[in-house]
Amino acid sequence: MTASHLIKGCIFIGVENLCSRFGVIGRVAYRLFPVACSTYQSRTIDDGSWRTLFGSRMNILFTGAGRHGSWQMRGIQLAAQRASWRAVSNATKTDLSNVDVVVVVKNAGDETLNLLRHWRGPIVYDPLDFWTSFPKRRNEFTRIDSPAAACEAFGEHFRRMNPALILCPTRAMAEDIAGLGIPVDVFYHHFDPRLETIPPNTGRKKIVLYHGAPTLGLWKPALRASSFLCNAKFIATNAALPPPANVLVAVRGGRHTDWITRRWKSNIKAATALRLGLPLVAWPEASYLETHPSGLWFRTPKEMHGAIKKALQMGPLEPQHDIYSIEWCAKELERILVARLG
């Protein structure tokens, strides 16, 4: 690193510090040094990095309607990972003071969005499960069967958010909405931090577990029968924390599965399986294919039974503590924001 590099790097740190401390005045100063800032966000010094340094100082406000599970995990839980991050549902003008970036989670009301337009800072949209905010259009959404149809159905919604960047929960979604012309990136889901307390199953009978909303449809009796034939017990629960188990199942049935859910739903069940060290038996949704390296996939009851039988014979896997943890996702968010907005 030359002396010139060091001087310009120091300018970057000083200017960024002005931005975080002195609001509008700092922002004006930041505009005077665009070359220094854009060049040195990606350079390294000693054993740290400009990306990490800048991202950890970025003041982020998470906001949204605040009435759903997405808000709890992608808003409140994520914001708690950094001292300079906050989560406030239905943010007001006061909440926007000294904020560098706003992340809108799932959806926001007209009042909040109008406020953000006048604020004029960068808005990042996290659209996890956003379509469930429009129950009256559910039948229309189930007929979507292509990226072109998805862009036509949701283009107005995405433009209403006025985002500088959309954080897609799957790579498939990022590819599907690329035609809108709005910058996108992939931001996977973290597992519940409370999973640290779940012990492995040591009971005499092995457990095949479905953990999540009651959306199994006709797969539920098929799973129960398959487990019985494998001398195992099937448990379906939507409790806050799953019970000890030997296999985790991920599948949707009936009206709960369509083109959108297969491509745009999050990887949280795959992340949960990796964290607990459980074999994953799943319908091959995009999020699972993208994030789980050894899932056992099925599309028919016969394939499902074979996958469960194989999973029960595998035994426990090595639990993963880092990948898709909330800290891993916080670092990913920092990396993405610096790379895309810096």
C-alpha cells in the first residue's frame, strides 16, 4: 500500500464518519470525495477490510408494517446484531434522523413510503413473502407461471417501493425479476438464533419432523404413513422451537404451492436442518436447491418414502453453527450494501 493509498483511505474513513455523525452536513462532505469513497471500500489494510469497516459503521433503519413473522426475523432480529442498526415499524420522520440506509421489510404503508420518498436516501427492499400482503389477489398470483408473468403482476408493487436495491431471498427470484430493471441481489434467510438450545433426539423411536405453518395438505397423511412404515414417528408442529428429531421435512401441499412459492420462498427450513445437523427431505424448491448441499429431493409419494427411509439410515450430521446464522446474514447484508450502494 502506497502513501497515496493510505491518505485517500484516511479521507474515506473521515468523510464516512462525518456522514454518520453530522447528518446533512456530512452527506454534503461525502459528495466531495466520491473517488476516494468508491475506490477504498474494497481495499484491505492489515487484517481488516474497508468493506467490513464501512459496513459496521453504516446506520441502517429497518422498517415495515410490523405485523408478520418476516418483520420479527428480517427486521427486529437482524437489527439487534449491530449497535448502529435499528428496527422501527411504521417509521416516522424522527426515526430517519442520522440514517444512511433504510431497509423496508415485506411491505409498508403509503404514509411510510411517502416519507421515504421525501427523505431521498437509499431504500433497500427486502420482499420476503410480500405477496401474502395481498390476500384478495391470491387466485391471480397462483396463475403466475413465468418470470414475464411475475414482472407484469408485481412490477407496480416493486416500483411503489422505489428501491435502489431489492434483496431477493433466492437466486431464482433475482433472475425472475431482473426484467424490471431494478438492481437486485440475493440475501438468504438465517435460522432462528434460539436453535442453539435444541438437543438431538436420543429417544428409542426416531422422529420425522415437519416444523412450520400447517401447509402440508395431502402430504401430511403420506408423511405419517411413510414414517410408520419406517418404524418412526411423524410430528408436525408450528411451535416456536422444534422438538428433537432425526429428519426434517420441507414440502407444501394443495393451494399452498405454486410457481411463486417454489421459486421465491426462503431457505429457512434448509438453514434449520443444517444448524441442527438433520438430513433434509424436501420438495426441490429453489431456496433449498441453492442452499442445502445434500438434500434428499422428491416429487411423488413414492420418492418421498424412499428419501425418508434413506435419511433415517444416515444418522445425525455435523451441525453447522456459522453458515446462515444471524451473524453470517448480518455480515452478508453489510457486504451487499457496501458493494451495491457504496
